[in-house]
Amino acid sequence: MTPNRGRQETQEERADRQWSELLQELRVAQTGVQILFGFLLAVVFQSRFEDLGTTDRNIYVVTVMLGSATAAALIGPVSYHRLLTGRRMKPETVIWASRMTLLALVLLFCTMCSVLLLILRVALHNQLALWLVGAMALWFVACWFVFPLWALTRGRSGRRESEADNDGDGGDDDGDGDNESEAREPGRERGRAVRPGE
């Protein structure tokens, strides 16, 4: 039989642990979003903002809206938890908060790409900005989504191989279970019982 590799914890204990881990993740993401959003809000009050063309202004507006949506999605789990505290819904809270955090990561990805596009368009004034943004977008996707999914796939395949090895080592060579039976009953020979005096 394959041994249990998971934690020995109740559903409530698991929800508490997952919520604590989620809070740590949110703190990291919220710090970056707050700095980025503060930068976006300050841009419009700079004197050079008046020199931006229509396209760059539109990109700026889209970027600010994406930043606002990202901040709302990251703060959402805190409000969700506060409103449901004491209603014995911690497992459900963790599930929905995790989904909201994943949505926030997607919005943050779009915000980062939009910010890069705005800055590089102002700095370079050519098509190279689009290529650089595209390259960074691929890197973001790889770091945030591809690598974790790749690790998850490898982990699952590794567990399946380990379970198969454990199942193969647990029986005898011909798979008929004789070794296990003889180990349980050392006083019996195969096919007949051993009588006293033999």
C-alpha cells in the first residue's frame, strides 16, 4: 500500500495554513502594485505629460485603469475574509481568495506590459518599443505561469513513478502473492500445513 505523503491536518487547519500562505503572497504583490500605481498617478501631474500624443495618452489611461483593477483584485481577498469571518466558511474563503489572486496576477501582467509600452514609446519613438515589450511579456508569462505549471507537471509525473515503484517492490517476483502469505504464516509450507513432528 502506498504510504500517505500529505500533512495530517483537518480541513479547518488546512484552510488556516493556506490562508496564511496566501497573505504572504498578497503582501509581496501589493507592495509592487502600490509603488507602480503611485508612479502612474504622479505622471499626469508632470509638465511633460502635456507633450504626449493622443496614442500615448490613451495608453496611459488604459494603464491607470488596469492598475486600479489590479489593486482592487489584490485587496479583494482581505475584504472577502473580513465579511465572512465567523461564519465557518474559511475553506470557501480560501478558494475564492485564491481565484481572485490569480485574476490579480493576470491584471498585473497586463498593467506591466502597458507601463512598459508607454515608457518605451516615449523613450525610443520607434517600433523597437513593441519588440521589447513583446519580449518582456513572454518573460513574464514564463516566470509567472509556465515555470510553475512545468514544475506541477513534473511533480505529478514523479509521484506516479514513485507510486509505481512502491507497488512493484511490495510483491514477489511472479506477482502471485506467495511471499506475502509465507511471511505472515511461517509455520506453513506451500500447498499443505506443517504437522507437529515433521
